[in-house]
Amino acid sequence: MTPVTAGRARPAHAGRRRRFSAAAPPWFFAAPALVVYALVVLYPAVSGVVYAFTDWSGIGQDMSFVGLANFRTLLGDEQAMGSIGNTLLLTVAIVAVQNGVGLLLALGVHARLKSRALLRVIFFSPVVVSPVMVAFLWKYIYNPDPSAGLNGLLGLHVDWLGDPSVALWSIAGMVVWQYAGYSMVIFLAGLEGVPRELHEAAMIDGAGTFQRFRYVTWPLLAPAVTINLMLSTIGGLKLFDQVFAATNGGPGYATETLSTVLYKQAFVFGKFGYSTAVALVLALFVAAVSLVQVYYLRRREVTA
């Protein structure tokens, strides 16, 4: 009778695989993804930087080097400079209101409510809707007819998207409505990480609700604040979908942003070289603002 062995012998190629895995450098396993990333992202980005210094029309290979002419045109373009102001105003409004509303929603659904799971789903649901669909929905809500939409609900007669003095803030309102739930989820994750023992100790010391939030909860929310401010700032600076679908930059240039300007210059006027220069300025501006934010917010996290 053949004796029963304790285990089956492992094939020789299994040992070779382990030796190869131990000897191969870490970047070897990331190489396929890096190659795809380089072809899809890095190459177009570098090409775009080159085109920013040309007068390429986007068709054919006929182009010439123009140096900094596109950037000088940008600085002298009233529409483009106005779009920079609109972009900054939109970003400030979105960052402030979206994070404020998101924090309030997070504090509300973090309480011991029976319906908190349902409320979380309801508040987060607009995030998964396409921005273009949200824009068309709010175009109906912003109907200028006094008996329809928001006007009918509030008893007002305001042309929300047709009045240059309120159109920009109307765009900000629809963006906040869509993404406040996203900020809520991030703040909620931070709130879940605050130890309950700290609140109990503060209550024993006589701290009220606001004091517990100010001295216990808020400092421990520093990482969540950093993430939310970064994401909302970048989203505001490169905002395009909602503006393009709701107003197309109008009325006039009242809601024009850098993203809509570069789109129109490229695909409406055929000035791909100039539009690429606008895109390069936008990318550098977003990167600079993000780096400054990271620096100061990380310092806040350490001191908190």
C-alpha cells in the first residue's frame, strides 16, 4: 500500500515566480499602467503646452510659432479677464456655501435619528446625477414665469438666469445643491472618527454643545476640512458643465468662466492655439491655488 503523504509537492515554477516577484523592482508592476497614463494623459498635456505657443487652428499641420502672443492676447481680452473674475467669485461662493451646508447636514445626520440612513441617501443622491441633467432641472426651477418654478414658490418675479446681476449666483446655487451631499459624506466620515469618550469627558467638565463642537469636534475634523476645501476649490475653478448647459456663459458674459472661454475659442472660433494658452493658464492657476491650500491646511492639521 502506498503511504499517505503529508502534502503535495509544489511545482517548480511556483518557486520561480516567488523569486521573480522578490527580485523585480516595484515600478515593474506599475509599468503597464504608467505607459497607458503617459499616452492618454501626459502626452496630450505636453502637446498642449507646445500648442499654446502656436497659432494652430486645430485642423491640419499648418501652424507657426508665435511665442507669447497668445498670452498677451489673453491679458488684453476683456471677455477672458472677466471670466477670471467670474471664476473666482463662483469658486469662493461654492467653497463657502457648499462646505457650510455640508457640515450642517453632516452634523444633522450624525445625530441619533431613526431616519438618518434615509436622510443620508436623500442628501447624497444629487451627487450621482449628471451635472448636465442638474443644469436642465434647475433651468426649469429658475423659470422666469412668476407662476412657475422657484418664482411661483416664493412669490417672486426674478429672471434667475437672464438677469446679469443674479445669474452667476444662480449657477452657484445649483452647484451647491448638487455637491453639498458630497461634502456631507466627507465631514460625516470625520465625525465618525471623533472618539465618543472625548465628548463624554467634555460634558463632565461642563462644556455645552457649542463648546464641545469648537474645542473637541472641530479640531479633529481638520483632515476632512482639508479634503473638502481642496475638492470644492478645484471643482469651482474648472466649472464648465453647469454653466455651459444652463446659460452658455450668458447673459452677455455674465456667467462666462475660463473653462467656457477655452471651449468656445477652440470649438467655436477655431483658435486652438489660443484656447490651449487659456487652458495652460487655468491649469497653472489651479495648481498654484491647490499648493497654497495644501500648505496652509496641512499646517492647520498639525497645530490642531
